[in-house]
Amino acid sequence: MIGVVAKLTIQADKESEFEQVGKDLMAKVKANEPGCLTYQLYKSKKDANVYIFMEQYASEEAFKAHGQSDYFKAAGPAIGACLAGAPEIQYFDIVE
């Protein structure tokens, strides 16, 4: 299993726009990717402009399929227009 935490800092006037894109992306991932076990957007309680996507994939293939999906690629520019800086992405292996 693969875990991903993507930390995104959003411009102060773009939170609503970003959240709508994030909600749409979550719905599409959950509806179309059985190999994606978790795909959830969270907003920081400490910093209103900081969000994370917490993701969990059943396999490397499921992770790659997510990145190649049309809806993920389409969301990229909309998310990018909301960012205040480069995303911080961390990858994890499951501990069993």
C-alpha cells in the first residue's frame, strides 16, 4: 500500500474556489478508482490557507492510474491557479 500526503497552501482569496475543485476531484476519485482506498481533503485548524489531501492506494498501479486519469489532469490547472506556493508531497509505505 502507498500513502500520500499532499500539503497545499492556498491564496487568501481562493479558498472557496479551491475547495470546490477539491470536492469535485474527491467525488470523481471515489466514484472511479477502486484502488484508491482513501482520498480526502482536510483544512488546517491552525492556518486557514493550508490544506492536505490524504491518500491511500492499494498498489503502485492504482497510484499511477490516479495520476493518469483525465479528471486529475483537468483539475491541475484549476488547483494551480489557487496555490500560494509549490505543493509539498510526501509518500509513505504502509507499516504492517
